Amino acid sequence: MPETTKSSTLTCPPLPLVLGSSSKFRRAVLDAHQIPYTVQIPHINEEAFGDRLHPSLTASVVANAKMDALLSRWDYTRLPHSILVTCDQVVSWNGEVREKPKTEDSTEKGNHRGHTSRTDSRNIVDAAVAVAD
């Protein structure tokens, strides 16, 4: 009869989660699930990144640009072991990227542009995750 081995479980303290975003909506998701986290804001011009003609690629490019910006100034002495999460969401209408509105009024004007139907509207979300070790 083959010899059985007993598996052992290695436990370690949870790694701190760092949200690389200024989004109050992303913070609300983590808060709703009672996930502890801290916030680091990337401070990038999101409109300068990505191919605005290809919405599906734009979210990925911007999420990775946020990650690069934060890692370039990361304080490894303060947070040597942590998980950094950056995200981006792109809204498109008929294949055209809709930028974030600057005001409530521009939300109505910019997103609808005279259209009442939103059948071809989609959100594309991408995230970049890095574990600092």
C-alpha cells in the first residue's frame, strides 16, 4: 500500500491591500466587503494614455499606467510586502470612448449626446495587480 503523506499548511499574516485609485466607487466596494485597505493616488492624466479608438485596450493601458506611476515612487521601507491594485473603467458609445464628465451637467450632455437609447453602451473594466515582495 502506498505511503501517505500529511500535508502541512503554511499560514502567514495577510498582506496589506493598497488601492491605487481615487475612485470613491472602488473604495465603496472594498468597504462594503469589509476589506481593509489604504489608498495611494496615481496622479496621472488618464486621457493621455491608451488608444482612444479602441475602448477595450484603453482600460488595460490606463490601469497599467497607474501601476507604473505608483511603483516608480513606491516606499518599500514603509510597505515592503503588500498588494497594489489599480483599475480603470472605460465607457464607450457606438465604439467611441466617453471621457469622464467634469460636471453633472456635462454628464447628461456627454453621455447621451441627444440619444435616448443606450443599447450599444458598454463598460470595460481592467485591473493591474502587483505584489511587492
